[in-house]
Amino acid sequence: MDVEDLSHYQIYRAIENAELDSFRTISADTNFFFDTSAKYDTTYRYAVQAFTEYDAGTLSDTVRIIPGPVNFIIADFYNFVVQKLTYDAEHIMAVNYFPSPIAVEIHPREGNIYIAEYWNQQIIVTDPELNPVNTLELNDRPIDFALDAANQRLYILGYDQNQLIILTTLGAYIQSIPLPFQLAVKSHICFDSLSVCTWISVSGKDSLFQVQLYDTYQVQAYPGIIDPKKVYPDPINGGCWTATDAGIVYLSPDGHICRYLEDRYITDISVNQQNGDIYYIAYQSDTKSWETGYLDRSFDYESTPIKGNEIPDQYYIQVIPGDGQRGFLTMQVGSWNLLRFDNSGKKIGESGWYSGRLDIALE
């Protein structure tokens, strides 16, 4: 077909298990298409066919997509890449390459993406399409950071000088706080807006640390927490949650510790920031069994399993915020793929190949 003779394109659409049907005609000079009638959490398939005045091209292969309210931003440290994935984790919407993207956050109002650059000692700010728009220079290698969008603050863990660096989101320096404990490369921080503090975990320290952020700062250690992993703020009561080698731990703002699933090794958790449920990946060594589930806040954090041994060796989880049982994203070691499950535990998407050190944010 001579492309100079193009007259129009015909879009075909199928909803769920229906057959493809003619849906929309678009002009030949259009190179994109938006389906504004699509509904969240519904499976759509699309195909396109080109037409000239006298002929019709071959129908294209179909593309499947499930639209939803969020997209995933994946910072892949060892593959030197940051990607934006669709809600179903099937399609890459944007991509850019960075020398060492170790952590990522999204400004909820502005839509800008903040990327911690480990080797270059920077926070790189990009637009929603991952195009850099600003660079915040640091005097230290960042290993993790937290964003306080309400007050336009960044709280950055600096590895070399063992410090908490506080900047504005535009890069203006506010303060550096020397930390009285040694950071590790696997250290994590979150900002707790309800308690006005940051929580810090350090691999191998068997403690969580609180840095209070009033007129003067104060650092408090809470021991007895075995090898804490990433920390997450509790959206209902304040305090923080973390995965450990001996269950899930909640540390309240006043230092009270609650423990759940203590007989299991927890590889990761994710807090539903809308209703406070805690999603987890757990391994029980005596039965050699894997479990993905959640602690239901409305039932005193009772454990509700969703997936079992059919999906082993998972080491990251990200829940989709909302009410009730929710869908989630995980990464499976071995295949090194991201797996996307709906709220019933059915797999609806997959993407790969990723490395063993990721950070995930929701857009």
C-alpha cells in the first residue's frame, strides 16, 4: 500500500471476552488515539486498519490493556533505568536512563518525578514523561529519600557523611543532621506527616530510628526489631511499619511495638495509604511455603492470604490504594519479572526483565 494514498484509519475494539468490533474512524494525519470512554479495571483489546481511497490494509495485531487510576514508576538501580508502566504493568509509557537510580518519589500535586542518583550525588527532577527539568546537587551519595509534599521538603539519607540532608523541593539547602548511628547502603527512610518525623531503618542494625522534626531535631532509637527493611508511614495513626526477618512490625509514634506473623520471614510490605491495610510477602521456613496477603486493619490486622506457593520467590510488593481487598504488583526472583495481580489474586499483567534492586512509586 502506498502510504501517500492513506485516507483514514479504522480502530477496532473489544471489551472483556467480546469479539473485535468497529469502534472509531480517525484521520490519516493522526498518530495517536485516546479512548475517553474506557472504564477502570476493564480489559480492552484494540486493533487498527489503514485505508486508502481504493484499498484496505491488513488488520494489525491486537493490543490488550486494562486502564486504571495509577501508573507505576520503577527505578531499576542495576539496569540504570527508570520506567513508567501502565496500571496493568503490561506497557512501558515512558523510559529514561540514569547512571544509578536508587530511589524514586512522585510529587502528588505537581506530577514531577524525583530520582535519587547515587554515584552522581544528585536528586534529578523530571516531568511525568521522565524528561529532566531540574538537578539538585548534593554533597553526599543518597541511598534513600522521602518527600514531604505539603511543606515542599526532601529528607535525604547521605551515605558517605552519615547524615540526614533536608532540602526544599527546588533544591534550597535547609539543614544537615548528623546521625548517631551508622547507615548502610540498604537504609530506608519515610516521612510521617501525622507525627512530624522521619523513620529510618538500617539493614543489620536490629533497630528503628525516629528523627523528630520540630524546631529542634531529636533522634530516638527503638531496638529489638530484627533486620528491618523498607519503612512506610501509617496513614491513619502515624508511626511506621516495616518488614523484618521475624514478622511485620508496627512502631507507634510513642514507641509502642506491635508484631504480626512473627514465625515468618517477610521479604517486603506495602501500606494501603487509603485504608491502612498492610500487604506482605512472607516465607515460612519450616513448611517451605510462600504467602502473599494482607493484614486487615478493620479486623484488628487479621491476616488474609491471597496467593500461596504457586507464586514463590517474591521480593517486592506495591499495593494499589483503595477500599477493600486491592490489587498489587510484585517482583519474582528468578524470572526477574514484575507480576501484576487484581484484587482477587488473578494475574492481569507481567513485565520484565528487572534487577534485584528496585524502588517503586505510584503516579
